[in-house]
Amino acid sequence: MKQVLLINPQPVVLKDIFAESIMYHNPPLGLGYLASAIRKKGFTVDLCDIGPERMLITDLLKKIEENQVKVVGISSFIANHGNGIRIAKHIKEKLPYIKIVMGGPQASFIPEEVLKSGCIDVVSLFEGEVTLPEIIDAFINDKPLDDITGICFIKDGEFVKTAPRTVIENIDHIDFPAWDLIKIDKYVQPGIILTGRGCPYKCIFCAASVVSGARYRIRSTKNVVDEIEYLHNVYNLKNFFFADDTFTADENHCIDICREIRRRGLKIKWEAEARANTVNDRVVSEMAKAGCMHVQIGAESGDNNILKTIGKNITTKTIEKAVKTFLAHGISVVCSFIIGNPDDTKETISKTIEFSLKLKNLAPNKYCSLKYALLTPLPGTPVYTDREKLGVKLITSNWDKFTFYDPIIETKHLTKRDLQNEYARAWTSYTAGRLVVDEQNNLVNMNQ
């Protein structure tokens, strides 16, 4: 018997253009944390990751019935939100007595829409390790929901949003994820670690500072490396992804972890997210010596005015210097760029493509790769909430279309067709190794 079942729905996006192994690269770390918190409060829990476990809805319903599950929790982010709602509807149709909670960034920003679907009982807002066990306790022990902070629900036909819940200040108090519930062998890179939560930066296309707090709450060095050592020793994991929004945001935190990894003699390889203005030779040297092999840098644009207007507040010079520093220490880099920023024109996008190719060719004997994505306004981001002021027009409300490779906006300078062409031109230029000029405006989206 399992009182609670946590579900990570299969992503809707990317499945047609990338291998499933890319979609299921890492385990659902958030659900692992929630499972630990639920068990700590005395409830029994299991976890299902629908995609890698290749579960059908019939399999899921059978599992719920056989385990006498009372509460189902469903993870919601932009890539899997549509499937999460569809799963909830199936459960409610076949097993109407099951209580269903939805949480995660997507549901947290659109709780009223989620509840109007008619298949979700409660939306748990943002950080859930304290909130979700309280919801479960209320459902299982027939207690009222009204006094639980940080949730939304329907009462007497009216939408109710309780007082906000404060973030967990000392995240060392959160138990390690329930790794025993995660099917390690289903993932390309099962080793995933979160060394801190939150982001101190305010890029207009990103909701990280709202989701996890506008400051970087860090775990202690011992707590982080204890978990790495546990996964290394118990599950023989040797490759890790440090999943912080910006692992290099706190220089001392980054360096301390690197040095502790070396002090314990952990022979691991790892990758992380970095920000160009937080990088210097001292930090990168420590990262390399501790086993860092790869980083991703959000470069976003090759035009300094665009970088300023999107809130990145760095320059192309800063980005180039950071890439050179990583390459000099033998760490490969992928630079990600956004096509279709609110003030982008065909000319600024040409600058972005040219700059990206320059980065790619910085060191012929080292490795720098590129990624391009179309601007996709996500709920909670300024580019979504302030889109009219920014001259951004949404052309669909279907969350399944928010793929980052299909245009779902038009801007004051670029039509949907323009965005299709510019996105294709970026990837074509990368493949060709030179800027491709589209004088006839006849490029087509590569994925159509």
C-alpha cells in the first residue's frame, strides 16, 4: 500500500525531433525531494516517471488501484503540463475518489486555469517540501485546507488562494531526495545535484528568481558533497549535473565545493550552468581540478543593446572572455542564444549569429558548441506578464505549442514567418560554419 503517488508526466515537446534519451537525461529531482519530505511525515509514497518507465495510462490506473493510493501529486512545468492535465482527467474519470495535487512552476503561475480544468483538487505553489505533506495530511485525515499556506483550491465554487508560504531558509534541513525510489538505470545521466536554490538575476525571459527566490540560497559544502559521495558509493555514479540555475553565482560556494570534492578524493566528472559575469580564472581553475568537464553559458544575444534590454546586463566582451577562460582550462562550453528577443530585428539576429560563430571558433583545438531557441514567454516571466508593453504578441494559448522551436509570438519587428526564417538561418549558419544570408526571405522552419 502506498498512500501517495508522485507522477512526472511525459514531456509533450521535443519528442518529434530529439531522441527520447535526451528527454530523459536526468531524474525528476524535485519529486525525489518531495518523496523524502512526505516519508518524513509518516506517509508511504511511490514515484512514477511516465516517459522513461514507458507507462501507459492503463498501467498508471492499475498501479493506483493496486497500491490503494489516496493522493496523487503531479509535476507541472512547461514541457509536460498538457500531459499532466490529461493524466489527471483520466484518473478523475476512472477513480473519482482520488485527490489530485498539482505543483511545479507552470501550475504555480496559472493556478486558476489549472483548477478550472475540473480535475485538480489543489495547486501547491512553488516550494513544496513543507506544503505538500500538509495537503496530504488534510486529505487523508479529513482536515480543512484553509489554514495551509501557499495553496490554491476551489471552495463553494470560488477560487481560493491562501497566504503565501515563505521559502525554506536553511535548505540543509531538507532531506536528500528519495534516491531509492528513482530507477537509476532509466536515465542517461542519473547523477543530478542541486547545491542551491534561487537566482539573484532578473532576466526578462526567465522565472527562476520568482520560482525559487530572488536570492541564491545555498546548501553547506558538507551537505552537498555528502550527497555526491553517497551517490558515488551506493550507486556507483561518476558523472553529475549540478542543476543550480547558476552554479557560479556565489564564488566562495563554488570554490568550496570544488575543493571538498578533491579533499575527499572523489574521482567524478561533472557539468554545470554558469553565467559569464561570475566567471574568472580562479573559479574556473578550481572547477577544472575538481572534475568539471562541461558548462552551459546563457549568452542570449550578440548585440549589447539587446543584452541590456532583456536584463542580462552583460556584454559580448564578458561572454567571450568567459568562454575563453573555460576553454583554456579544458572545459567544453555550450553557448545558448535566443532568437526573437522583444527588440530583435533581422540585423540584431545577424549580429547574434555572427557572434555565436565567433565563439564557436575561438579555439580550434577545444570545443565550444551552440544552441538556439525561439523566445518563448513562460508564465511568471516579465516577457509574459509585460508582453504588451514589450510589444510581444502571443499567437497561441495552447501550452503544448510552447516548444522553444516553434514560434508562438510575434514582436514589433518580426512576424511569425520572420521568426521561423531567422531560427532556421541560425541553425543553418551553425551547420555551415558561416553566416547564411537570406536575401529572398525564403528559408523555412527546419522542423516543418
